[in-house]
Amino acid sequence: MAKDKELNEMPEEYREMVSRSVLKCYTEADRRRLGMEPTRKTAVFRQASWTLNRCGEDFKSDYDPVVIVPSLINRNYIMDLLPGHSLLEQLKASGLDVFIIDWGEPDAGMGQCGFDHYISVWLKRAIRQVKKITGRDKVQLAGQCIGGMMAALYASHSELRKDISSLFLLTAPIDLADSGLLSNWTGTEGFDVEKLTAAYQGIVPAKFFHASFPLLDPRSQLSKYRRLLENFEIPGFKEIWEALDIWGSDNVDFTKKAFTELIQTFYQDNAFFKGEFSIKGTKVDYKDIDVPVLSLVARDDHVFNEKAARAIQDCKAAKLGKLDYHVVPAGHVSLIAAHPVRITTYALIKEFLTR
């Protein structure tokens, strides 16, 4: 009887939110109701599955343009979640000309496109387009999560790095040995990624690899609905909670080569950290990064721990006094989207990119 009373006392809106979350039945109407992705984006270039978007409406800027490389794992609108919770919004308000890549949905014909192709062909092409559009010789390259690793790989290459004037890394892994639970799981002898994905031709479905993600932080997963109820009356809380839940359930397929490389080459062999990964036939070493770098690390990151990002302190930029390295008391996503920590994060990013 007591439990029935508690259920009856729960707000109807709360019960509806929990139902949508559990069933993952979000719609475009939910996104519009919340006002997600408030920043206007204009497609300026398309190729294969990906699109290069220019953000905002006023493109005048005194600074080199910013090119944002999102992760291959989730959608890029974590950078533009809600009004007041949008990194893109903050960057545009700072007078920056911002471009962001949307990797889109890869198809089976792209199955043999691995990280080398993503970086040396597609990312290079995106940067070339930005330079052409803006008339600038260099860009400020920014990357989040796996996109941050890709940006660091670009900045490590002796020729490609000539395109960039600064590098901003957001929760970006470099050293993937002992970097968290994902490292422990994929590093075991029994984790044979080729056998596990043998049934897939060209594409590894998001449902296949995202099934394990909730297990990275089970305590948070088990308490998320209680947290929502306890904070339900706090202004703005339920909106950011639902927007993050929508984003977290909106996952993207991987090309098969990129997925197997992520596991075998980067996790199991730790090739980037060891200087053994090749781009355009040339081995790259993160220690050669010499442009100014901002690296923001989430102290409570459940995807990559702080050790995974700490290696950037050994690059040339660090030795030249051109590295800003900050460990922020936040999680992998709350770092840029949740209150109140995002205010600190935004300030650090804006100061670096408008320096």
C-alpha cells in the first residue's frame, strides 16, 4: 500500500518522462519541445556520409576559424544541446567562426574506411574547405572524445599539422593502456574483435557496441530516475536531464574497419601512444605536437580516465610552455553540458580560442 501511495504521489510528467526514457521512444517533437540544437547550422560541404556545417549567422571573426571534430560514437549535438547548455552558442558569442563535422550514418560501402581515411582524406578535406571559405591559412582544430584523439593524430602528422594554429582536446584519450573499464574489457585475451564482428559486413551496428556502455557506470544508470525525481522541481533540471537522455540513446553505427582499429590498434596495441600508428604512410607521434594546446579532462570520466589524456604533457608544446592542461571535477559529458561546471569549462575554452 505504501508503494502504491508513493507511485500516486509521483508527478504525471515524471512518469511520462521515465516511460519515454525506458522505452527509448523519443521523437523529433520531443527535441523541438526542449529546443535542442539551438544554433543554426548551414551545410557548406558534403561527401560520403559526412557533412561540414558552418554555425550561426554572423561569420565575421578576428580569429582563425574553429573546426570541431566530434566523436564517431555519438551525435555531434552534445556540443549544442540546449540554449544555455551549448558550447557552439558560447563560441559564437565570443566572436568565433565555428565549423562542425557531422559524421552521419556510414553505409556498408564505407566498411574499409578506417582512421587513416577519416583523418588523411575526410578531415583534411573538411579543413581545406574551411580554409577556402574563410580565406584563412590555418584553423583551430578541436576534438571531443574519439574525435579528440583524431584531432591529436592530425596535429601529430608532420604535413597535416601545417593546417592548424592551435589544438583543443576535450576528454581526448592518447594512452589507452589502463584507461578504464573499456581498456580492461577489450584488453583481455578472450576479446577477439574480428570473431565478435564476423557476422557484420561493412558496418558494426550501434546496438552491438553500445549495449555495454551502461555497464561502465552502473551506479549512475541505476540512480538516474531517482535523481530526476529528487531534482524534479529545480528549474531547468528536467529539461537538461531529458536532453542528455535523448542524446545518450541516439547512437551511430561504426564502419567495420574503424571499429576493429579502435579495439585492436588503439586499445589492445596502444599504437598512438607508442608512436606506431601511420597516417598517409607516415608514423605519427603525439610528442611532436608543437602548436598551442588546451586539454580539458573530466576528473570523474567513466569512459576514459585522466591517465588516458595525461600523456599530452609530454608533447613539444608542453615543453615550450604552450600547453594548458586542466582536470575539471565533472564527468565525460557533464563537463560541457551540465550545471554549474559548464560555466568554468566554457570560460577556459573561450579564453584559449580567442587568445
